[in-house]
Amino acid sequence: MGSRPVIASLGLLFAVQIATVGAARAGTFDECVRDGANRNFEAKTAFQRDLRDLIARNRPEFELLATVSMELQILLAEARLAKYDYLLRHDANRIDTTKGLVQFSNFEWSEADSAKLITENSSFAELEGRISTLRERNDNDPDWPQMRAYFRAELGQSTDFKAIMVRFQTRQSDVGKVIAECHHD
């Protein structure tokens, strides 16, 4: 897909750092946050792929839209990785690892932060452009209301979806345990 080179270039620094660090919890705050952020990204990516596959299997007419939605969510998660990296370099105190995964994932971020990140990393601007394009494709797809209705009425209550959620929640719980061990140096 067209987004893969951007994802690869933005994620390369994170991937190399995590690969060379190993079990980051024994290392620095930065290493621990990167480990938690990467694990969270992997959990979200696996969830999005499982969800897309389930929709495509059960309702093939929604396969293209489900793929666009999945790619959008993966790019949003990739952007979050770049933001973690930026904060670790400029203001690590804004990353809170003491109040669970929700607080960890929802750090303070501004348009000024985005502008500075774009100045440092032009690939981030390209990534934001791809996100905007995919969001527009997703939200304006004529099948979007029907796919959402299908999800609410049928898929969300299915055994297969519940199994996907259990796997995701287990992964998220594991991420929560990792970030709970992250302490500022």
C-alpha cells in the first residue's frame, strides 16, 4: 500500500531503538516508554487487522471500506509513535506512566507540537497528509453508515468479535504492565 514507506521511515528509529534495547523496563525511562508505545502500536495494529479480516469475511461488500478504516487507524497509531519520540526528546514529563494506559496514550499535544515535529521530520507531514486523505475516504464512503450499522447491530455482539476484543484487551493489559514500570530517570 502507499502508506508503507512512510510508516517504515517513521518507525525505523523506534524499531532500531527497541531492538537494541531488549527488555526496556530494565533501562531508562525513554527506553521503557518506547517499549510500551511499540507494544501498544502492535496491539492496535493486530486488532485493526483482525477486525478488518472479520468484516471482510462476514460482509465482503465492506472489505474495501474496512481496509481503508484499518489503514487509517494504523496510520494514526504510527503518528502517535512519532509523537512519543518527539516528546521524549523535548518534554518527556508530558508522558504520564503512573495512571494507566489511557493517560499514557492521551498525552497533551498541540498544533505547535505538530509544527515543530514537521520541521524536524518532514515524513511526519507526509504521514499527516495520508491520514487526512484516508479519513476523508473513510468518512465520505457511501457504505460508511451501513458498515457502522452492521457493526452495532450484528458484528459487535458476535462471538468472533468478542474473541478479538479479548485478545486486544489482553495485549493492552500487558502494555499497561510495561508502562507501570517506567519511571523518570
